[in-house]
Amino acid sequence: MALIVQKYGGTSVGSVERIAAVAQRVKDWRDRGNDLVVVVSAMSGETDRLIGLAKAIQPRPSPRELDVLLATGEQVTIALLSMALEHIGCPARSYTGGQVHILTDSAHNKARIRDIDGARMRADLEAGRVVVVAGFQGVDEHGNITTLGRGGSDTSAVAVAAALKADECQIYTDVDGVYTTDPRIEPRARKLDRITFEEMLEMASLGSKVLQIRSVEFAGKYKVPLRVLSSFQEGAGTLITFEEESVEQAVISGIAFNRDEAKLTALGVPDQPGVAQKILGPISDANIEVDMIIQNIAADEATTDFTFTVHRNDYARALEILRGTCDGLGARQVTGDDRIVKISLVGVGMRSHAGIAAKMFGALAREGINIRMISTSEIKISVVVDEKYLELGVRALHDAFELDQAR
């Protein structure tokens, strides 16, 4: 007998019919002798509807009261799923985040989990019940309802699995696993049987929307085996596990990309100690996150060119701040470009294989794609290119590294 935590997202519980289908799937797992804890999101579209109601009352709602409102979405789903399970002869009991004491900090709308008391869940499991828990929510030390931010139900599920020492945490969604890249860009993309936590973290941080990055971080920290599956078709999905033990580990596991990039450059900045802080300090003070950074010393060795990327939504504000900063520094020129994208190769196999970067750059060059920026880590190589080359670049790299071939 295994203890399994399953999480179902909004599309999986988007209607009464889908909730009934989830109930049947849960019962099938339980009938095989497993203990089940099920974490659910609000029905698809419900969170956006509630936010719309709040903003119709108050343009900038109180974060505390917004959490009280948003938490009702999952409360509806846990009750309906528990009713559906009872209807087909499967004993079940529903709990809000506060009832199973998912303790969080007090950062409303983006709270982080501190602790979970698993006693009530364990008691119900021992009594033969399926436990149904509201994802996305918790309670702080003062008893206030909190929510975990977008995608927080994934984190709830992983945290519950860690607290109960579950054998596996299964994330059911509208895709049947993790692919070598987005199948909408490259139709020959292949579903991976498994991927390491390191690779999945990189994929999530680089734009892959399959899993919320905080949930992957949490799972890696507490060593919770994760599996991504589809709610709408059968299959083994993709197992996200620890360091790959296969002797023939694939060099590259996948290609991630991010459309939401913008690039800013300060030309002719005086080459002095602390200039990077003077440029990036005001950007950071505006709560704008910086991603890639490149600094080049000019031929005269008296000035430097400084380039960095930010999220496209922050582009206009960052450009305004940079111009103000560089006026004070005496920079020659400030330029920007919000029509760029980032394409990244990800794979733990890079550690033991040379020539990956050269192969990547060669594949892009053959398609006439100019690289604007490069960033590397132990298991990732990222390049910035013009956005018009996104699909061509992804397909070229997928072909060059033969990612459509099963390993």
C-alpha cells in the first residue's frame, strides 16, 4: 500500500462532469489499495472571476480581504469533490487549508508555507477515508486566511506530500507530461519518461509552464518524488526525480524559451569600481528583477558598455530609470529592445560532454540567427535572439540535438 498525494488543477475540476471523472479516478487508485490525499484548485476561471468582483468594489482591494475572498474558490471544489466521492461509495472528508493547519507567513496574496500539521489527515487515512484538501491557501499565526499566489496549489500538494512522507506526489493537469519542448512550436517534441529536479527547475524558471517553480523547489528540498500526468488521458506521465542514474544520460533533456524578455544597454559608461551597482541599484529599488547581464570594456579602457535583460512588462519603467541614472553617470547613450526572446538548452548531461555550446551556436548560425546575448550554467546554455526567430531557433536546436529520438 502506498500513500499518494494527487493534485488536480482548475481545468481538471472545471465542471461537475469533470469533478465526477476525478472522483472516479481517485476511487480507482484507492481500490488498488492506496491511501489518497487529494489537493484541488478552484474551478477554471473562478479565481479570475473573484478578482473581478473584488476590483469592481475596490480598484486596489485590501490584500487580507482579497485572500478571504479568493480562498472560497477552492472551498467550493473540495466540497463538490467530496460529495462526488461519497456518491460512488468512497468515504471522503474535505478540509480547507486552515483546517489542516497549513501554517504560512503573513504575506497576503503570496504567502509561503512554514509548517503543516498532518494529524487530522493521518487520522482520516487510518479510518479509510480519502482526504480532500483545498490548495492555494493556508492560515498565518494570527488565524488570518492567506493564499500562496498563482500556481500555489502545486506547492500545497508538494508540501502536504512532504509533511505526510508520501510515496509520490502526482500533479494532474491538461498535459500528459513534460516534453522536450513546447509541442505547439515543434510538433516532433517528445514526452520525457523522467527528468531530474535540476532540469525541471531550469525548465520552469526559463518559461516552461508545466509546473510552478516553487513547487519544484519544495519537492527538491524535501525529496518528494513528483509525477506530471494528464487528467484527460491515461499514461505514466513524466517522473521528476533525483540525479539520473542511467549510464547513457541524454546530453540535452529539453529546450525552454521565454517570450517575455526585454534588453537594455548603457553605452560609454565610465569604467569605475561600483558602476554596476550604480546602474542596477535603482533598478532593484524599483522591484524590477534583472536576468542576464553582460559588461564589455571599450577599446579605450576608460568606458564600458553594460547590457541586461528584464521582464517585458518592466521594460518601460526600467528604461526610464536607466536613462535617469546614466544621465548622472555621463553615459554616451542608452538603448533598449523589447522584441527579443530567450532560448535555452537544459540537460544534466552537459556536465560530462564538451562542445555543446559550439553545436548550439552552429545550429543557429546555419539558420541565419544572430545571437545577441549568451548566459551559461552547469546544466544550461541560454541565448537571446530577435523574437522573429523563436520558432525557427527552437526547431533548429531540437533537430540538431535529435531530441525527437527516444533515449
